[in-house]
Amino acid sequence: MVGRLQRAGRWGFLRVEAAFNAAFGDRLNPLYHLGEITFFLFWIVAASGLYLYAFFKTGVTEAYTSVDRLTAQWWLGGIVRSLHRYASDAMVLTMVLHLLRHFCFDRHRGFRWFSWATGVALTWLVYASGINGFMLPWDRLAQFVTVGTAELLDRLPIFHGALVRNFIYASSVNDRLFSLLSFMHIGIPLVLLLLMWVHIQRVPKASTNPPRHIAAALISTLIVLALAYPIVSDRPADLTAAPQALRLDWFYLGVLPLMYAWSAGGAWLLLGSATLLLALLPWLPPRRAGTEGFRLTVHPGNHEIRARPGETVLEAGLRAGLAMPYECRNGGCGVCKGTVLYGRVEHGAVQKGVLRDDERAVGKALFCCATPVTDLELEYEPGAAAADLPGKMLEVTVARMQKAAEDVMILHLKLPEGSRMDFRAGQYFNVVLEDGARRAFSFATAPRGSDEIEMHVRLIPGGRFTPRVFTDLKEGERLRIEGPFGRFELREGDRPILFVAGATGFAPVKSLLEHAFEAGLKRRMVLYWGVRRRKDLYMAELPERWAREHPNFTFVPVLSEPQPSDQWTGRTGLVHEAILHDFPDLSGCEIYACGSVRMVETARPAFVAQGLHEDACFADAFFPAQSGTA
């Protein structure tokens, strides 16, 4: 039953959020900022309440006249009073939506139980503070709320009907009542504020301020409501007559008519049952105890962190102090999109347009919604993720084109005069297509400060960009690129380095090796380049020359499907198997692997099983896009 309700709720939320994204954009979607908006509304209520309290008189006759006189200040007092009421109502709405969304998206179980439980307590405090506020003007509505609340509380054993007796006669109501009500209306919000602070302590990097555009829109909307439908007092309270026609605020006062329709006991049964159900939801239905979590290896920085059961990748990273990018934290903007290099995740409920099926198939994930189901190795881009948060954008010119193999083209891109792109060996950049889509390519040279960038393009049949390189692109044409991105770079140390390149995975390895040679690195380095046929070793003469010039470097080409026409006498089979054969013990090595995700996923466990420490295996898995997208 709970699961069906959650699925139905997710279905509804995702569609409403998609409509809001289309109307406002994902960054200004209010449904992604419900908690922050609730905090902001609290401050509006608090600030307006302080102004109102400055003019409020705590007395039987003074209470009504002071509020009525304040309301007559339409130019300020009336607006502030209306603003106070509408912001209180809006706070109930956003709080309930916030609670409902976390339930529907299953963000209330496991380690999140504390935030959920404090959220349930906050709901009670908000209602207590709001209902208390309706008592202060001492008009007919205040009379109804005060007497009704007293009757409801009298149903509790601790009062035994003592409260409502204070309102049988008008003479029983004195100034001390309003002093008490005023004290409560200050004290309850202070406790509420304290609990709101406690509530967010378990939420990594919790924000309490909505985007400024949302805040401005909220204030503007509340002011328009205050001007169009000002809140005014009813007639003065009269305990000798029962109030008749009242304009109830259904955000706060709905339980009182229910009490008179049923009974005080029936109302308490409903309130108690609902509260108990909400409090127990993190454990309903019961689930078996989870594991101790999963280990995450996060690039850049090669950080080792641990994710708790049910915790998203983003939550685990932020809790560990990593500067992972994010915006909505609800699967709607794509800012937190990263790459799962090794392992599996549960993607969670996200907007389809933000994480397409083809992206999932090649290892992309939204870290704000993805929860680990195995140990993971993953990569994110600090400070850059979505299309509207690019790296340095440049318009470059195709200076030279060289067809290195039947399906490999080498492009030399000339930077604009006076411009440069500061990158590190092993990083990559994006080619930006006309519609804003991006295709990633590694820098294929060491960062020498040159005004040219070398890139290796492998033909993806049916793709959008790579076929154009082989058929339509001409020297002198211009492309837009952005970057640099990535953390596939050499680590300091003295261990032997084994490079594993698959096909055009040679490009970032070429950048790393050229940088190592120029830096005078003396560590032993071995390059294993795996391809299918001899013709696929499109730059074999370059690593062969390196091997002649640098005594600490060895080149081992490996063919997986050699043909008789290749006249091949060298190594054959899978490239990682050649390494396993040559290095029975990998415990003292570092491995840098660059190639398809299948190659990396196959090779990494085999290397670890042969002694390689997991912290010494660095991967840059690339994902050939599916037909029609590359």
C-alpha cells in the first residue's frame, strides 16, 4: 500500500515539476526549494509579527481596538497584518508539500528518520503557533478559535474540562489571558526556530535561502494578495452569543469544525492516529537491516568515502566535504550529473529530459538521486556540469586534418589569437554542437602553452558529429569548444606505471606520456595499446620512437583480432590479459586505463585480483554514444 502511494505521488510530482520547469526553468522551480521557501516564509512571518506586536495591547478591550487601529493603517499596518496571515498560510502549504515530496520519493527512511521525525514535530509547532495567533485580535473568529481550542484541550486527561469554564462568562476573561497568549505567540516560534535549525543538521550543505528570484516573487505575490484581499477583524468578541458566519482559515482551523461535527474525542483520535502514522512511516513497511554502506572512490582527488545505506552519491560526497556541484538536489536540473566509472547505482526518479536512457546506458547518473548498490568509482566535474555552467568557451579553427586510419581522424584546432586554454595532461574538452549538445574529446598533447589543440576523432556510424568530421568538415572551419574538464592525471610517486589504452584511448595516454617525458620522469613506464587489427595502431611509430629515445619506457601493442594479412607476430588477445601475463604481481604498480567502459570494467577487477591496490588504479572510461547521437 505504501509503495503504491509513493509511486502515484512520484508520478504526480514529476509531471507537475516538468510543467514548472517548462514555465520557470529548473533553477527557479519552487518545488525544488520547498524547505528553503518554508524558512524564508518563517522570516517574513517573524518580521511582520514583530511589527504587529509593537502596536498590540495585551488587554481584554485593548486587544481588539489595537489590532483594529493597526489594520486601519492601510498604507503599512494593514498590509503587514495581511502579509503576516498569508505568509503563515503559505508556510503551511510549503511545509506539507515538503513533507509529502520526501515521502513520495522515499527520502524519509534509514538514516533520514531523524529529519523526518523533527519535521513531524515542526508540523505540530507551526499549527500551535498559528492557532495561537488567531486568538489575539479578540474578534468573533478569535472567540471561536479560543473556545473551540479550549474544548478540544479539555478532552485531554490533564485538563479535565477546566479550560472551557474560563469562557462561560465574559467577566472570566481578563488581561492575564492576553499576556499568556502573547507570551505563547513569542515562545512557540522561538522553539520552532530552534527545532528548524536542529531539523537541517543531518542534511549535508542544507540551504535555508531560496534563489533571490523566487524570494522576490514570493514577497510580490504576498503583497498583491494583501492589497487585493486585506485581512480585517470581525466584530468584537461577545461571549454571550455564539459566533455564526465566520471566514475560517482552512490552512489552520479545519480541525475545529470537524470537532463540532464529530466530537472532541473523534478529533483527537484523528490527530493522534495521523501523527503516530507519520512518526512511524520511516519504518513502515519494516525492512531488513541494511549493510554498512558502500565505499566510493571519487575523482578528482581520488577520495575514498563511504555512503550509508540509502544515501545518495551527492549526500555522501557533501557529508565528506567534497565540493560536488549541485543545484536543485531533486533530479531536475542536471548540474550534479557525473560518470559512474565502476559499479552500479539505483538511478531513482529523475526528469527524463535531464538524464536520457542513452546516457544511463553509458554510465551517466544524477548524483543527487543515484544511490549505490555496489562499491563505486565515479567522477564529477567541480563547478561545471550543466550546459549553462560551462568551462572556458572558445571558438577555434580547424587548422589541419589528418586521416590516421580508416576510422580515425586527427584534428589540429587553432585557438583564437591571444587566447589560451590551460589544461593538464589527461584532461578533456567538449565540442559544442549547434543545438548545445556536447561531445567530449581528450587533449592529445602535453600542455606546452601552444596555440593549437590536438584531438583524435573515431568515427561513430550514424552519429551527429563524428561522421561530419569524415565527410563535411574542412580545414578553416570553426568549432566551439569548452573546457578543460577531468582529473585523469598522473599522481606523484615512484611506483612503475602501466598505461592501458584501448583504440583512441591512446589520445589521453599520449598527453600523459609526452608530459612525463618533458618533465623528465624517471619512473618505469609501459604502454599497452590494445586494438583489433594492425591498421588500428594509427600512430604506432610514435610510441616506438619513444621506446628508442627513453630507456624507462616500453611499448607493447596488442591485437585482439589479427588477420593473416596483418602479418602480425606480436602479442594477441585482450590487452589487460597481456598485463596480467607480464606482471604476476601488480601490488607495486600504478595503472592508468583509458578506453571503453567495457574494457575498464573487465580489466579493473582482474588487476585487483592480481595484487593491484584499488587506490592505484585510475581510469578514464569513455562511452561511444549510441547510434544517432554521437
